[in-house]
Amino acid sequence: MSMSKEKAMAYLNEPAVLCCQRGKGTVISEADLEDPTIFADLQDSGLLSIPDGSLTVGDVLGMTLNADVEALTALRPSMLEGGAAKPAPSAAAGGAAPGSVTACGAAAPAAPAPATPGFGAAAGTAHFDAPPALPGGPVTIHVDSLQGLDISFPAGWPALYGLCGAVPGAEAPVAAASGTAAGGAASVPGASGAAGFSAASALGASGAAGFSAAAALGAAAGLAAHTAPAANPLTHKYYSVQNVKLGKKTSFSSGTLTIDSALTEKALSSSPLVKQVEMDIITPEKRHIFTNTIMDIMPVAVKCSGKTGEGTTAILDRVVFCLTGLDEKGVQIHEFGSCEGYLDEKAAFGRPGAPDDDDIIVRVNVTIQENTGMERRGPLAAHTACDVIVQSIRDVLKATDEAPAFTKTYHDTRRRGLPRVCLVKEIMGQGAMHDNILLPNEPAGVIGGQKNVDLGNVPVMLTPNEVLDGGIHALTCIGPATKETTRHYFREPLVHALAADEEIDFIGVIFVGSPQVNDEKMYVTERLGSWIGSLDLDGAIVTTEGFGNNHIDFAGHIAAIGGRNVPVVGVTFSAYQGQLVVGNEYMDAMIEINKDAGGFENEVLACSSICPEDASRAQLMLKTKMAGIPIAPAERKWSQAVIDGNQWLADQA
Amino acid sequence: MKLTTATGLKSEVFAPVTPPPVWTPLKKPLSECKIAFITAGGIHQKKQDPFNTAGDYSYREIPSDIPTSELMVTHGGFDNSDINKDVNAMFPLDRLRELRDEGFIGSLAGTMYGFMGGGGNVDKFREETGPAIAASLKAQGVDIVVCTGGCGTCHRSAVIVERACEEAGMSTIIIAALPPIARQQGAPRISAPHVPIGSNAGEPNNPAMQTAILKDSLNLVVSMQHFGEMQVLPYEYRHNV
């Protein structure tokens, strides 16, 4: 495909492969050579082989072919005039010797090379002015851009200076697996690589990442960042359930939930599309039971006081609703792939979006009008019918006199002055039936919520507590293994992890849809970008469920964030079946959430969705990227070993 | 301020660097569609000026009713012998006319285009050649644009023009001998028969294979649902020069 001059300079050490047939006498330039970034794909396709002894780009530029050579041939010395021997590297390409570490060393022999982030030794053309080798010399900090810098002197000044790795005898405050924040690029004379990071870190200098330097300096001087819990915390009161049965009247007493079996009739009347509603109870020891495809898993929760995300919510512990569905013709509804089969084989029990091993499952099976299973109205009718039953239980739970078994309180704590991080969760919005309901009247309910598709898929901000309080009801109709159910949002591990992280200021969760129309995709992506730009973020994590066409939005969202110089980590299922078809340079720090041995969407509910381990890797990777520490590029093929290695690091942290 | 970090982390998902997606969904059956074929493989009329094989962003009009005996190739990036035997190996005009006559497709664009993508100037193709060809095809009422590359750089030039057509509101597919290049350059749809550079549309003088590749590719325009999809086709031809 040929290369530009700049690209050729960046790939001087890569094999030289002719992009097109070239004749004897051709003086080789970058325009004759194939782009090395696609060698692996060409090799996989059997279109290219690179034998040992092949020459590099740097070797062949300016050399002359001594015979006609076919396209996609790796050049060898025998093909070049006077080229029987591989030319010495120093002769290559106008003297730009591959690997400039040597050159730097020659320029400043007395100075240990400062290991500044981003200086890849293999880059070939990288160079920098070597600083004088004076311990305690000037600290040079390069900042590409800067926002909101507040510096107050002199209170922390001596302490600050003492933290600099450049000072002889000073202890660098960085260990291998724990460091402090840095952004931009810093070079510190005489400092080792680790100290180079820490010096910049201690200064809190960051333009691109935009950390508040005031906070960093304050921390160095022993001042605390300003931590402020939300005015109205959220309290979840959990009521223990030991037994669930069907009966004549809905009640909750002494750990026994009785559900009026006639509620199925009430549910049936909720929509003319609903033709039949069945309900049964599946206890933990009866999991080997056939089930239609699982559309959703939902908690039973009701607001006792306050709005979604604050006040008090009552929740039944160890009980979930499981919605399954068919159409009148017996067709499994609404899935891209479906998970009908034996329940014990078709759900990844214990995942945030699945039932837990010891949960009692109330199964509601809804039959809807034929041929509406893949239209928006069909699945919505099924969810609405199920919610009629859940609502009757909510009404009873709200009025209960029972004592809660335990409570959990969430404070939505803002840690102002610390790096500002937001979570972007991409939700479906295609073909309308791939929808989500935002902020229903009751936690995880249906009624009163706004439909993501009707909102035009534009970004909507929720507080972390709104998410954890059932602010999302998922109609999501993508593959069972990779979809995020209503319960997933209720227990979203990334929200929990970021909210609990005392090193950051977690500002909230942006939900953004994945539209069906390409133009709308661009529109939505740009709206997200504007939000991100206005929020003065220091870091963001973007997640998506499913795979395929939504990866276009996913890539767009990451570019919209990364393009605004905000460090960003992407979280997705990709593995084998979901390999990305689009990408950009900002997708350089990615978390894989596949859990299938073969890397497929295996139609086991919630199998390959985000779990706490994935969240811990994403969290560590983001903070590492925010600190300016390089994340090694991904291998071209999905590798469980890479994931395991990252997990080990996350577990240590 | 402290951030818990780690050295040695590695990104877990490979992301190819591609241009932004472009996508025009097909909204009618093939039997009602007007089809255009374009090629970056250096095809032109014998009476026209040949391409400059060192790099040329100009293009040549090819009337869809012209006998294929009046077409030829000028391209320095690959062995020309297959096209010299049968121009349908790169520009399957005879096969397209047969598909039209049997009703598989609705009609053919009156004017189609050949260009020589080898060593093509990216900016010129992006800013001039691509939009010009796209505008002409759109003005003819074309619904689907099928294209072939040629060599590696030809695939790049072909995809640039293909993307211009897609942006102008036509559904496109490239029959790619080098699918990794088509994918990296951002082709909206890719079909990939096992064919060498120079016979991108199938073995010369093998109408059955050429027809099958065309039909499969057109059917893929109907069935593919999102940007960047690629389908390997089960046809194999090797030539040894």
C-alpha cells in the first residue's frame, strides 16, 4: 500500500516488503514499501511471508533492485545491487540510525538517560537535548496545555523540593506498583526512570491530564483534598427472604414472600400484545429446569423516601425476578442469540447481572403477539407486564413492619481537588427494541422512565447513587452473555469501584446510546465530546455491552474523549468473535471482559459482562494512564495471558 | 496526592487504526438496483490515453455498453497477463451485463470508471477523484457501487473512492485481493475471494467464477449490516507468472 516518508522513518527497523511489483533498476523509496502495521494480517491471510535474513526498511531505502520483484515480497540482500551483504545500520536512510538511545548517549555521555514516558528506544527518530548531569539542576517540565492552574507558595515549598528525585539523597516516593500522578512529560537531570516520573508527580504537573496542581501541592504540604459527601445519602435496607410462594394475596411476613398468583391476570391486561403470563418460583436446588430465553434479571426494590439515588430504598435480599419470553408461534423473543435451555447451564450465576447461587428466582414467562418479538413494542410489553407483578410486591414491601436484615449507605462522596473521573456507559439504542429505560419511578421499574431511544441516544448524566438505586431498567436485546441486565446496573462493579476510590473525584456516570443511523452516531459522539470537554475531566472509562456495530460508537466515544487530551480506558467484550473492526489511536488502553474459553458470545447469561475483577483492572489501568506511565500496546490477537498478567497487577494494587 | 499505578500493564484488546465509518444502508432489492462498477486496476478504453504508471489520479470513463475487446490495462504494479487474456478478471463488464439481462440486478450505470490506483496521491484521490466519480455515479441514479483494487496501493485508492461513493449515498463493496488493506483503509464492505493481485474479480476466462464472485458480493451488500464487515468467498484461483 506504500508508506509516507514519516511512516517509513518510524518503521526503519521493520522488514522491508514491496507493496507492488517493481522492476529492475528501481531505486527504493518509502512509496515502494508496504505498511508494516498490516504485516500480521497479511501473514495470517497467507499473502506474505518474511523469511529470516530479510532486510529492514532502513536497510533498503535508496538501494536499487537488481531484478524484477513481485508485490508483497520481503526484500533480501540478493535482490539489491551490491547488496549481497546487509548494509551496516549507520548507512541507512540519511543517517537516521535506528534506535536513538545510542545517539543520545553519545551526545551526553555523562548523563544517564532520563527515562521519560513515551521515549521508545525503538522509535528511531526520537531525540532530545540531554540535560546537564548536575544533581539538583533545573527541573524541566513540559506541559502541552494547561487548565486551571492554582499554585500557592511558600507553605509546601521545602517539602515539595524534598520530594524531587533530582535531589541527591532524596527518596523517590514511587514504588514499582504504586506511584503518584503525572501528566505531560518531565525530564529530571540525573534522575533514574522511576524518579523521573515521581518528580513530575510530586509537582502534580499536568496539562493534558489537567490535575489540579493546587491539590498536588497541598498534598505535599500535608493538606487534605476537600471531601464532601452528598447532602442526601442513599440507604439501602435489605429485607431477608427465606421463602417465596404463590398464594391468594401478596404479603411479606417473617421472611416469607407470598405473591398473589392472580397477578398474572392483571399483568395480562397491561397490553393487548401480551397473550399469556405465567409465574413460578425456582429455588436454588431446582436450577436444572428448562427456561425460555432470559430477557432480564431484576431486583425487587421500592423507594420508601426520597428520589432515586437518595433517601431510603427497601430491597428484598436473595430474591430476583427473571423475565423470559416467547411469541405466540413459540419463537424466542428479542435476542441476538438466545439463552433458552436448562437454567443451570444458561446463566453465569454470581455475575452482577445474573442471579446468585442462593437466590430464589421468581420467573415470569410472557407470551406476546406473534412476530412482535423483534419489534420495539413486543419486548416492552413483556417488561411492562412483569413490572405489574413486581409493583404489587413493591407496594407491600414499602408498607412492611419487618425489620431490615442489614443496611448499606452510599454517600456519593465528591473529593474535590482530586483527579476528576467519570464513567461513560454505552447502552444500546438500535432498532428501538434495543432500548433502556432511564430513571423509572421505582428502582429498576418501568413506569415513568424515559426511553433512551426516544431521547435520541444523547448522553445523560446520572449520579453514581442513581445508578446503584435502580436508575436503569434494561430492555437490552443483545447477546445474552454480553448484555447488561437491570440487575447489572443495580450492582455495576465499576460504579462501586470508582465511588469507593479515595484517590479520585468520581463525578458521575454518563449513559449514551448507540444509534441505528450512522449520522446519528456522529451526532451522539460529538455531544458526548462536548460534555467531556466541559467537565474538565482528568480521566474516563468507557464501557459497552455487546459487540459489532456498537463498537463504532465505542471507538467514537473513546476518540471524543482521548481527542480532548483526557486519558481514557475502554472496556468491552472483543476476544475472538467480537474483534474490533474500527479503531483509533486513542484505543491504546483497553480491558477485555470475555470469560468464554473460545472467545465467543456463548449465550450464557451475563457470562462475559463486567465483573469486579474487570473493574479493578480498568481502574488501575486508568490511573496508570493518568499518571503518564505507558501501557504496553495490545497483542494483535486476544490473549488470556495478557489479561491474567494485568489481573495479577490489579490484585497486588 | 497519590494515585495507585502499576508498571507492566498491557492493553488487552487490539484496536486497528481505521478512518471513521461511512455507511449507506441498501433500501431496495437487487433486482431494482442500478449497479456501477469501478476499478483501481488501471482499466481504460484502448482509444484513451494510458495511465502514467508512476502514479496517476486521473480517471477514464468506460461506457457500460462497450465491447470488452475495446478495453485494456495500463498498470505497472502487478503482472498484467491475466487481464490481457480477459479484462473481466479485473473489470467484469460482460458478467454484469449478463446479470442485468437475467434480472438479478435492475440496471447498469451508463458510465463506469477506471483509474490506476498504484502509487496514488492520497490527497488528490480523497479531494478530487473520489468526489468527482461519486458525484457522477450519484447523478446517474446508482444504488450500488462494486469495485476492485489491484495492487496494494490500488486497494488504498479504490477504498478512498469507494468511501466517497458511500458518503454520497450509495452502498458499496470492494472485491478485495488484499482484504487486510481494504479493512485498514476503512472499506465499508469487503468480499474476499482467494485471488491474486491482477485477477481481483476472478480467474480469466472463467465466467462461472466471475459470476459467482459478483453475485456473492452483491448479495453481501444486501446482508451486511454494519461498517467494516468482511466475508471470505469460497473461490480460489492461483496463477503462477
